[in-house]
Amino acid sequence: MPRSDVDALIDLIGDPRELDRDVQAFRRSAERFSSDRRRLIEAYPKQWVAVVDGEIRATGDTLPAVLDELDRKGYPRSRALVRFVEKNHRKFIL
């Protein structure tokens, strides 16, 4: 029996329900950085902040320190959004 395009797509991206959960977790984390910017600046100036599933899970002065803390706490790096919190907002022109 020939494989359908849907079967090939599922092989490529994985279980659609799991993919949806991952996308929603990413959305929550991205929203945390954008909606809480002022609070993050006040609480974590000039620090690295890691967010997993919309929650701050690690902070530190260096990126390696934050990654080590994520590892120690058992959060997969692949699910974390990590950002350096600066007081000045930078604009990027692409």
C-alpha cells in the first residue's frame, strides 16, 4: 500500500498534537519576553534569562551559567528561549 502525503508529513514533523503543544509552549515563552520587558529589566538587568513554557527557569551573569542551571534543573535546552536583558532596546534592521 503506498504511503499517503499525510503519512509522509507526520514522519517529517512528528505527532501533530505534540507539535501543537511545542508551538504553544514557544508562544508562551516568547510572550513572556515581550509582555514583561519592563519587569524583566527591573528584576534581571544585564543578566541572561531562560524561559521554558512561559516561566523563568534560570538566570545568570553568563550564558554558560544559565545553560548549566537549565541542565541541573532538568529543563531541555531545546525547549528554552534565552535572552540577555538590556536596559536599552535595540532596533535591528534586516
